[in-house]
Amino acid sequence: MKRIISDQLDVWKTKNGRKPLLLQGARQVGKTFSLREFGRNGFPRHHYINFEEQERFTAVFGGDLNPDRVVQDLSLLLNTPIDRQTDLLIFDEIQQCPRALTSLKYFAERMPELAVCAAGSLLGVHLGESPFPVGKVDALRMGPLTFEEFLHAGDNPMLHEAFAAIQELMPLSDALHAKLWEEFKLYLVTGGLPEVVAAFNRNRTDLFAAFQEVRAVQTRLVSDYVADMAKHCGKQNAMHLERLWRHIPAQLGRDQSGSAPKFVFKDVLPGIRGYERLAGAIDWLEAAGLIIRVPIANSGLLPFPAYEKESFFKLFVFDVGILGALCRLPVKSVLDYDYGTYKGFYAENFAAQEFKTCHWDNFACWREGSAEVEFICEVDGAVIPMEVKSGWVTQAKSLKVFADKYRPPFSAVFSGRNLGADQRLRKHYYPLYLASKFPLPWLRRDDAAVGHASEAQRHEPTT
């Protein structure tokens, strides 16, 4: 599967002042595969060490951390020389060997010519006794496949090429919009974990069989994540983590309007109330990459943190497919796009996942009084409100409240509507499946060329 991270790894390889790279992300998002592909395609040779599976390598880091000695001892264990000028050295599951994590500092200082990449699932990465090499590593975060990557992994290269070619804020053809919407609904079921997507693609000609296997794989992965909690946190803490994680879908479904509500701490864990008692569990799940925390700001001004409270936020699941498995939502309901108030927070969870995976770190929810906009973000120094609608009705009273008070250069609405813009209202319309491409440039300024909203914008995609 072609991943966006591949291009970022290529940039890292050739940049000046390159430091050892730490690739972070939840388990099963494809870190190991991406690094080994990077080694195969970008270097004459690469050397792969997995500290979870190959414990004998841990002893190499038990003494001093001089890179010359470390490389010499690793070469002996690998039974092959490591060329510091041309080779790539990969440390996988580095959280299992905290001293190897610390050694990255010395590789940066004393052997910068050697390309070193490390992968960590974040389960325990920051919990070791050895110090983290602050300022001595380059870091990248990897998430599940985006919708664009899902298209690339599919069986229709023309559709992916058409998606990739969308580079400006102009309406798509009705046929392209309808086809992308159909693929989007499939993605809502599978999500972006590579093993799940591969299972779906193997059986794609028989959707019933494909989705049976998809849910089976997702259910197993949920069990694996829970097992990791117990492994790293102990039985009692793992029970709290699991209960909190499984409670997120119920929290998301509380608001009958369909919008994801603020996270409420009452009744999540028996006998435990208040943010202070749950903060550690929430921090752990976020560090493990299993949740996305979106703060709630009470102002549309920058910087967002100045208007946020630590205990006011929304929580989303890191992968929309895993969200479906946790909800036990029937696949048919998703494909029919008919699952009541769940639709609203499903759409919002998808948007948050795309924004996070595409490295939109500076975004928040906005709430003042009774007005609320799903997301706000900073674009070229301006705060842009982004409304998320699960269907095709795009009227948003809160968006108008925000626009009247803060006068943003434009606002964005993500929904089932076609791509386009209304220059008079300063509104940009994005189909939900184009969340990863926000913001697209507006290249044609005359409304006549756009026609405000095409006929495709006013009708549902064919289902």
C-alpha cells in the first residue's frame, strides 16, 4: 500500500542536519511495513532489529552507548557489516529497549552520517526510566490510511487518479462525486488499518464476505489493544483504560442532535468522577494513539490554548472502522447511510481522523453560549470555522453566529454536498471525503464560472 509517510521519509533522508527519526503511532497503522519499504527502496541495504521479537539485541545497549561500539556489536549479531555512509538501521518496538531510545542522542551527536529510524507504538515509550533524547531526534507521526490512501489501495486506479487530481475549489462531475461517495461509505466500515483494508480488498467482489472478515479482523484488533493495556499498565489500570475506551462511542452518541458532545466524566468508571481522576487514563490512551482529543475553545481568536480549559474537550476514536466495531454498528446501516444520530458523530470522527492524520495539529472545537461549531483551525493566520454535516442539508446557524462575530475570510462546510463555493456568503463546500484536502485554493474568482452551486450540489449522490 502506498502511504503518504513514504514521501515524508524521502524528505527526511536528504535533509540537512538530519537526526535519527522516531516514527510514532498506534499499533497496526503500518509503521514497520513503511520503514522496511523505505529501506528496500531507498538504500543499498537496511538492517532491521525488533526489540520485542529479538531480545538478544537488548544486551548490546546494556553497556556504554558509544555508537562505534554499538554498531560493531550489532554487526556481529546481524552477521553482516553496517555501512554508516550508505545503510539504514531500523529499531522497531524501541519502547521495549529504553536504552536504545536513549542511544539515539549519541547517534545524532557522534554518528550523524548513519541513517537511523526507530518505530514505537507509544505503548510505554514515555514510561521507561531512561531519559528521552529531547532535541536529538526528528519525529513523524503515522495514523491509519486516509481516504486517499484507501482509494490508492483499491481496485480502481482511475478513481484514485481523479481524486489526486482535485486541486482547486471547483465542482466535480456528478459521476465522480457519486462514485467517491460510494467509496467513502465503504471506508466508513473498513477504516484505515492496513490489515483491515487488505482483508476487504481480498474479498471486495463479494461485499458480504468482505465485511464479515473486516469485522472479524477489527474485533481481534480491539482485543489486541486491550491486551496491550494489560501488558503495560497492570490488570486494574487496564480495566479502567478499557472501560474508558469502550465508553467513547456511548459518549459520542449522547447528543440527539447528532453532533459529538463534550466528554462527560460522570459514570464512565464506577465510583470515579471528575477529570482529575480520569486524566491519567485519558492521557495514556492519547499517548498510545488510540484516541483523538479535540479541545473546546470559548473564543474564535488565536492562540487557541489561551481560550481552552484542560477538562473541556471531545474524544474520538483514532480509526472510524474501529469505532464501528466498538459500537457494534451493523455494516448494512453504514452502507445504507441510515443509522440515526450515529451519522453525525461518525462524520465528525472521520473528519477529526483525517485532520489529525494529515498533521492538522492546531484545531479545536468552538463553543460560546448555545452556539457551537465542530472544528476551527488556523489557515494563514486566520481562524476558519468548519461545520461537519452528515447529510446534504448544509444550513448551520452556529456557523453564521461565528462568522458575524469574528468575520473569518471564509467558512467551510463538510457534508454530502459536491465541492464548490458561494462567494457572496464566503462559504466553501467540501464533500466529507475531501477533508484531507482542506483547504483547497480558490483559483477562479467569478461566480458565473462556478454557478454558486451546481445541480450536483443540491442532490444526494446516487445510492
